[in-house]
Amino acid sequence: MGEKRTEACGRCGISSAVDASDGDGERDPFGDERIEVDERDARAAMRLQVAAGRLKRRLDELATRLTYGR
């Protein structure tokens, strides 16, 4: 039996969605060895998450000061 190779990046979920979609078999999500994303595109996609993380940290700090008087 062959060894099953999976990736932690979510590529397995994408391949399952492709398999379940049209099923024409022409698209191979595992055709390339790695998934490459341009750094500029990755940064643009993460702006909202970074801003939300910073806001969460500030709210946590405020709640800690109000709760413990620090």
C-alpha cells in the first residue's frame, strides 16, 4: 500500500472539494509539489486578521486593567 501524503496547509480539504465538485478529472490539486502564494497577496489577505488581532489584544489589556486595577 502506498503512503498517504497530507499537508497541514488545508490542501487536502481543497482537493476534497475539487473531487466533489464537477468530477471532470482534469484539475489536479496535487500537480505541483508546493503551493506558492505571492507575499504581497498574502499580506493583503491578512490585513483584516492582523487588525482584529491588535484590537483583541487592546481590549484584553483594557479588561485586565479594569478587572485587576493594573
